[in-house]
Amino acid sequence: MTDKHLNRYSRQILFAGIGEKGQQKLLDSRAVIVGAGALGSFHAVALAQAGVGEIVIVDRDYVESSNLQRQWLFEESDAKQLLPKAVAARNRLANINSSISVKAVIADLSPENAEGLLLPSDVILDGCDNFETRYLINDVAIKNNIPWVYGAAVGSYGLTMPILPGTSACLACIFPQPPSGTQPTCDTSGIVNAASSAIASLQVADALKILVGCFESVEPRLLTLDVWSNSIRTVSVAQRDDVCPVCFSKNFKYLGRKNRPAATLCGRNAVQINYRGRPLDLSELRRSLEPLGEVRSNDYAVCFRCAPHEMTIFNDGRAIVKGTDDIALARSLYARYVGV
């Protein structure tokens, strides 16, 4: 460790739980953050400040003005420029800690790319907004023996749980099936930024314990809190489910699924189109769309408004169609304006 490192991280090194050896482990570690929203953007800032040597940020979305109330790292200029969240986060982290490596991945985590994006890693942090992606993370983590930290927040409420493969319960042990019915989301029920920050902070604390090798301090518990009613509860998850299809049977069904060509984005009145393996020439696409409606673009995406809908097309061929939750209509709009 250099004198520069010793000076920069001196207050963290003074903490007995980390020390010089722990700080060196942080500098040598690789963390993957899935989702760069309210939780993930906090994860990124905290891990960068702590000196985690390599941070990978995986996110499928772009910055919007409605994100600025609760999502760390982003500014009004990011929303105006239509910057992908992963890119905006990477750019900001470069000014927070220029001595670490930050990789931005503009992608939707899927069975097709999950292991390629999540491996190798020393810890995975959950900053995503849906259970299907979390089950996919769980499959990859259990299969490859990677610790990960689950987290979610909506309204004034949040929950988090560290998952140590082979030691504590996994996500499928606690939630064998996705929650039934329509679940509240930030887009339908709102969110208090104190709730997401509190949960993200607890997630980071567990991630740091994992990265420095202080596993005895990683409490196997599901913690829930409500910052509005001032309530905190914990439930032990030390005991694994001995009939868990993931932990015990090694049945990684989410990892084995086929990619869906399209899916609704819960609570957002939007559909994601997943045409993969077809890179687009964004300059050419912009020229073809300009006579048809309002167009904005950058190096990563083209945003086309065809009232009452808005379509953001990324250079890998993926698109988010806003203004509808009708998959057939979204695919029809994609075929009409982008082609298949």
C-alpha cells in the first residue's frame, strides 16, 4: 500500500474492523453492483470512497429527472443528456476516486449474460427493482459461491439480507416464489430517500465485512425497517431450507431460462424490447427518425417521441417503450420505427 493510500484511507484504517490488512483487501477486491438507482448509486459512492479497487455497475436504464430526488451521483445535466445511469455513475465516480477502476455496463441482466457480467466478483450488491433479476443473481451467486447482499426499498420501508452461499439461507430459501399480485414500486407508491439510503448503507456495511474477510460479523438476518414509523425488525436466516431447489438441489432455473423478447417494466407504464445480438448504427437510426418526430441522442442511445409514446433505443438493439404496458403494441412500434 502506498503512502498516498495510507493517507487517503487513514480514518478507515484506524477502524479495528478494517485496519491496513483490510484496506489492502478492499483495494484488491472487485464488487459488482446490479442496478444504479436509489440503492445502487449509493452503493457505488460508498464503495468508491472506501477504496474498493474495481467496481462494475450494471444497469439497463438512463437518467430521468424523476430519479434526482433519491438517486445519488446523478445531476440535472445527466437527465438532459439522456445518459445511461451506469455511464453517468462512472463519470461521477472518476471525480470521487480516480485511483480505482470503474466499469459501466449498459445492459439488462439476463440468463444469457448473467455469468459473463457478474463473474468474477468478490461480492454482488442488489440494487435492482424486480424479483426475477434477484433470483437470477441468486442462481449465479450460489452456483459460483459468491456472497451477495439483497436489498429493496419502497415508500418509507426497506429490507436487506446478506447471503453467504453454503452458510446462510439463500433468497430462494426465504422467498420460494416471487410475491403474488401487483407489488408496490417507487413508480406507484413513491419513496422517501431516507429509506433507500438506510437500506443501501446497511448493504454496503455487509459488503465491506465480506470484502475484508470479517465473515463472523456478517449477521445472517433479514432486516426490515420503516423510517417513517421508526420501526426495525430482524429475523434470523441462519438456517437454510433443506429442500431449497437452489441451495441443495442446485436447480438454477432462472439461469436456465430463455430470454424473453419483451417484458413490461413493473409500475412504469413501459415495455422493454430485448432484441439482442443486433448492434445498431445510432447515427443512421437518428437520421431515419428525425422526419417522423422529436429525436434526442448521444453515443449510447436514441430517444424518439412518437406521441403519446416515447422510445429509447440503445446501441445493442434493446429499447424501452414508455406510455404503454401493452407488449404487442410496444413490439409493433419497435418494428415500425426500428425494424426487426
